[in-house]
Amino acid sequence: MIGKRLCLVCLMAFFVTIMLRGDKIALSQINPDGDNRYNVVTYGSSVLGGVEIKTSGVCTLAAKEVMEQLSRELQNTFEVIPKDLTQQTKLLKVSLKKLDSEMRQTIGKRDPLPDAVLYLGGLTSINYVVLVPEENDILLVGNAEEWKINPAGYVVGKVSGQPVLRAEDLVTLFRTWYNKDSHSVISCSINPTAESIARMTAVKNKYGVASVKNARAYAYELEKAYGLDKVEINGVDDNSRVAKILFATDFKMKQIGLGHLASGLRGLPSYLSFLSGSPRHINPRFWLAAEYGTIFHDSQKLAWRLPKVTVRAKTEDQYIDSRSNSRLSSGKVDPAAIQWCKCMDKEYNALSKIDPVFGELRNCMELAMVVALIVREGLLEKVNCQIPAITDEPQLQPPKLPVPKYVEGKSLIVKTIVACGGVEINPFATVNAAKLDNKIDPEYKQLAKTKGKNWWSK
């Protein structure tokens, strides 16, 4: 029987730490006789976003039955939701100060963090960041609803079906950028190795231009030569949940584009369906990037209204440089690739409901904007808000999840078409371009008003 909480490793006898996990939290400690006995729950750590990471680091799509089993196990651990978090609202206020205090008290008691903390009270989006100087606090204000476990193991809003925001991701992003001199872009890409490129170059030189006559043999040798693609994570710990969400979304996007995975939407066919004429050896690059609107603030910079985050699919053509064994931009864009990207943009919201990993990506992009705003504008310092459990508490650590390292090249190739690309998150330009909107001033009093002692309020 899989346990209810992910077990943590103590640093010494009877010393217990608490670790945020992709799905749940638990405790463990070193045996008093000095023998390390890890009681680690592995479910959900090697499978996330519908992608399974093998012990070798090679990643594949998870089987449907694996995801269904994950859902059942999560359901077995499901806690009763606090009554005042079961009602849908547009004004759930999460106090960072009180949330942090809740986490620290949990650490002190050696208890697992409750679901309500893990799922940030059911927040599905954040519309405002509000400073409360007299309370030395910052509120995250947004849409929230009761959460549930869906059949594929995602934690989603009961009404909207969209994945809820996660405390683990919030902690990861704060620790990525807080107290750092520079703020790097977060990205993920799946690319062929130099050795794979060299082998593909040899195949290309052998066959020249793909044609109807040589297409089958060309494709066979190209797939055979391809080998493994390498997963590259930048700007965030590669063993974090954020990194796995970026990778899983990128991998699935390419699977949909090449027709290996059906999107489930008539309006989002494969990229191949837009191609016409004879076979070609082409190298389209597809990537997903956050499109942030304008952030507005009141006259005192105490209330910041956040824009909705739109995920955009982008593309460019690449070619293989035989001299350096690398893929370079051709400076051109394939019209068929542009068409496919437009379909992805149009259907992204619908796709997020069918496969919530795409919604999880948008959540990471939104949390990144929130953290970037707080860090770049020095909002914690402005109101003297202390959140050590979130920013740097060594006893509260995001889990060290299996790292996605490789993808079988054949999963990113169809006939003589080879796809690559990635995901990019960079909210800092949007934060730097924030603008004044005096209309927010009269809203401040209501936004900053809280009631009760809980870390959440309505």
C-alpha cells in the first residue's frame, strides 16, 4: 500500500525535516542505530504531466493505466477540504506571511503540510498582488474553487477543470530568484546530440533531396541514426516540479505536432496535416512562450493588477550545419508550421482542459510573474514581510524528483521530418514595464481587507 505522505530523510537521529512534494508530503527519520532506512513514496515522482521518467533518465509517455493508478492513489490520500474553501470565489486572499507561518509551525510539529497549503487554497489564478504595510504582509488575490483529483491524476478545480496553483512551485520559483544577483530565464529544450547530428548529416548526404522514390529508405535510416535527444533545463533546478512541467508540456506539444499523440480536438490536428507536396527533410522548431500583458499598479504601488497569461506557440526553420554538427536557424519560417502554431494558440485553453499539463505550464508562468514582481520590485522589503520558510528554510525543501535526461529520437521524428524546440519563461520585461492606473486606488481598501486568523480569507 502506498503511504499517505512522501517520506523525508532526517539529517540526524530523531531530527525530522519536511519536504514539499509533487503530490504529497510525509515524514521519515534515520533509524536510531544509524542505519538509514528511507521510506520514500515514489508514486507521482517519476510520473508527472503524463510523462514517465525511467531510471535511466529516458522519458516516454505514461500509459493510461499508470495515470489512472496515480489518480486512485492520490484519491486515497485526499483530505477533507475546509468548508470555507469549497465555494468558488474571485477574491480568495492568501497571506504570504501567514502561509509561511503555517509552514513553519508544521515543521515544528513534525506534521505533514495539509492539502489546503499544498494547493494554495484552491487558487487557479492570481489577479492581484496586494501589500498591507501595517500587517507586514503581502496578499495573493485571485480566483479559487474546491479542488478534486481528475481521472489522470491531476489536481484541478472542481468547476473549471483547470489545475490549481501549487505551493511547491511557488517555493521553487522564490528560491530560484530571491536573493540572487541575476534573474535568469527559465527554459527547457529537447535537442539532438552532436553525435546524432553527425549521423543524420551522413544520411542526408547519402540521399540528398527527399523524394517519393527514396522517402521510405531515407526515413528508415534517419530514424536509425537519430539515437537519443538530450533534455536541457536552464534557469531552475532540473529536479524540480517546475522543470518537469516544462519538459512534459514541451514533449507532448511535439508529440501532437508530429501526430504521435492525438490532441482530442478537431481544431488541433498534427503539423503534418498542413504539409503538402512531396516529402522533404525539414527541421521545424516549435516552442511555447509566455505572452504577458501589462501589469498595472495604484498610485502608492501597494496594489498590483496582473494580466492574464497567454501561452503562445512559436516556430522557425532550422538546418543542420555539417561543419559544427549543430542545428542553426535558417532565418525562415515554414507556412505550414505557422498554421499549426495558430491552431495551437486558438485551442490552447481547450487543450488545457483535456490535458491539464498544458494548464500546469500556464500556472508556472503565472507564478513566475508573481515572484518576479515581488523580487524585482523589492515588495517583501518594502513592507518588511518575512517569509523564511518559503525563501530559504533548509528544513523545508522541494523534492528532488527524477531528472528528465533523454528522449528517444524516434518519438520526435516522422518520415524525414525532425522537430525540436522548447519552452521559455521570462516575466521580467513585463515587470519592468508596469504602469500606473489610478482606477486601482479605490479598490485597494477592499483588496487589502482580511478577516479571521487563517492564512486565507475571502
